[in-house]
Amino acid sequence: MNIEENTVLYDLKKVPLSSERTQRRKKRIRRLLMVLLCVLCLGLGIFLGRTSTYISKGGSSDSSAYEDIKQIMNRYWLYSDQYDDLDQELEDKALYGMTAFDFDPYTTYMSAEEMNSFSDSINGNYVGIGVEYTYVGNKGLIVRVFYSSPAEKAGLMAGDAIIKIDGTDVAGLSSDDIRALVLGIEGTDVILTIERGTETFDVAVTRGVVNSTVFAYTQDDYIVMELNSFGTTTCEECIKYLDAYPDFSKIIIDLRSNGGGYQGSVRDICGLFIGPNEVYLRQKGVDGKEAVDVTPNNSPYYQNLKKIVLLVSEDTASAAEVFAIALRERCEGVTIVGETTFGKGVIQTNRVLDNGGVIKLTSYYWYSPDGVSIDKVGIEPDVKVRMPDIYYQTYYEMEEDETYEYDSVSESVIVVQKALAYLGYEVDRTDGYFDESTAKALEAYKADNGLQVDQVLNEDTFSSIISLTRRQLANNRDKDPQFQKALEIINGD
């Protein structure tokens, strides 16, 4: 068997969106049902094999249960014709089950296709338009537009809702379906039908190569750098920005929702800040022996930095935690602001199999340069600051005919109450009870945003409120308390 190894520090990003969670839950349920169906079919096959010669080939007593299941499913399963390669599908499902452990959610089998998507999600490099999106009310709501991406050049904004892609309605499509429609050949156009507030219009976006792991800019006398993941090009992207700002001595590095990346990448980026041949990581494997990993043999790239503020969140994980704690322990003038990080203190290695799939295997514990483990406890920030309540809220989609008004109760009302409070409207409660203050705030919002003025919450109003809220969360630093605290520290004496 040909096995290759590639060490990664990575945790799939935890996006607090109900639609994606629901999709993952449905996939798990489907897999469980498939396993149960396989077991049932196997039992039936064994029974029939013992009582008749119904199965004429491959059912001998010395054949494996796995081969029995493949034969039964191929010959007698009602839905077998729905798969181009049912044998491969069954093999993948068997391998998923072999590597599934409740106490270790990171060890898993990944098909070749999933591995490619996994790598794309770390590297942020692909041919597409350069947006992140989620579902709200059967619309693809854009939550982030990447810097210098085709989407930014076309004028798309966080908070825009994608209604159609090349004329195909996105209602009812999965995230994978939308991705397939948006990705394509470099230089080709995709036509998006966009809803922005009360406007609906078409935008032609020319697909291009997207590099989306880093974004930085300067303001006053400091740099703001957003590190979205630690991919293969992240260090080069960082250097590009640092080259452009050589005279700045203060930097805010935003690691919020950074789910990790490659060990080699975080090693190189740590070297930019803590210097050459410095221990940035300790690790211990199944043999119990400790090994150290050091930064590359080059000079610290950015020696002028006197103040560094790191922004972290509950979703800051894995390689991002390695980076944060290494800078805290090895750099002067570092302050961590935000919330306790995720606490992923283990390392996975990828071992490539003959079938093109990969076993992503938990292989090591990792420790900080000073020997601290953050596994399952995370990194406590120096200054703890929460975001507004709506930032943490799961969005529950509303149906087209669904409405709420005074004296009703709903999960959707909770979302709207928190969103309206964030947007500056007076709301007395956020428990889902539609009280008088909610009615008045909703009425005021509709008047301010060109909607039919009444006190009824419907699907269109819900989508409008969430769209504006996401736009504000993505773009309005004045309404970001964690960033405001970072500014206060960076500008202090």
C-alpha cells in the first residue's frame, strides 16, 4: 500500500449557521440509515442463503461480510441504479465508519473529492468569485467578500442575497450545489441575481483565481491584518502586506473564526514575528517522546513591531491557537483580546491511500513553547470582550407564508429582536415574545428601509433585517466591541 504523510493542524470551521448544521446532521442520519439498511440486507441474505440457493454466486460461507453486502446491494437494492459506482460508494461508507470515534472527532476517512475540498478550504485558493455565504430564507446570503476578489471588483457586498445563479433559483439548493454553479473556468462570467435591501439586480462576475487567507490595511499609525487560515500561500501573502507597510510599529491581527491550517504555514508565519530558530511548538506522539519544532533560519521579518493585539474568538482553533500562544510567550507587547479559544490541542497527519482517499489521523498532542497544553480548555484572552448577542445567534429560516405579530412567540422573533437591538432600535426583550417594543421597533425598521410599514414580521422583512445585520457585522468596525477594545489598547500608552 502506498501511504504518504502530510502533517496538518486543522479543525473544520464551526460556522454558527443552522442550515449547515442541519445538512451535516442529515448526512449523519443518512449514513446511519445506510448502515442499518446494509445490516438488514446482510441478515436477509444470510437467511435466504441458508434456506435456498437464491444467491447463486459470491454467497459462499468463506466470503467476507463486506463482499456479501456489496453483492446484495448491487443486485437487490431498489436504489442501486442511482449511483454510477455503488461499490466505491459502499467502500467510502465502510471507511467512514471504521474511522469514526465520538471521543476523537478529528480522525476520519476522507474521499479524494473531500480531500480536495478540504485543501481548498485551508488554502483559500480556487477559481471562483471570492465570497462566503450561508442560507437565510432560501437565499444565499453573502457574509464576506474577499479582498481584491472578482466579487469585490464587481461591487458585491456582505449582506447581499444571491437569488439566482445563471438563471437557476438557489432556493432548495445545497451549499455544494451553489458552489458547483459559482466555480468554473478562469475568465468566464457567472450572472448573479442579487437582492440588496429593496433592490433586485443582475451582476456579471468574471471568475478568477482567489487568494483569500490574508487581508490587511493601515489606519492612522497601525496595521490591521486578518488571518483567515494558515494555507500554503499565507506566509507569502503576509509578507506582501508587511512589505507594503515597513514603517508601522503597531498591528492588530484578527484571528477570529480562523480554524487552523498547515503546520508548515504557521511555522513560517511565527518566524516573521518571533525570529529564527525559535521553538514555537512542542509535540508528543504515541511513543510519549517530546519533539520540538522551530521557526525557519531567517531573520525576523518584522522587527519594528512594538505592540501586537491579537483578536480571538470561540472559533479560533488549532494552528491559529499555536500562533496566538507562541506570540504571547515569545514577543513583547502582545495582548490577546476576545473570548476563550476553541481548545484544539492535537495534530492530525494525512495518510494517502491507494484509492485516492485519505485517513486524517490524530497523531500528536501539541504544546506551547513553554510547555502549555490548551487541549479542550483553549487560550484565555488577556482582555475578555463579547460580541453583540446577534453574533452568536443561530438563524432560523422563515417560510414564505410564515408571519408573526403582537403577542406571538417564535425562535424567529428572538433573532429579529437581537438583530434590531444590534442595529440600534429599542427592544425591551430578546426572548422571542413579540411585545409592544418589538412591534414598534419592527415598524420603525420597515419605515427606515422602504418596506411596507406595519407591525408584522414576515419572510421578506426577516431576510432584510438579517441581510443588513450581516453587512454591519462584516463592515462596521464601530459596532464591533472586540475591535474597539483592540483600538483602545493599540492607541494606549
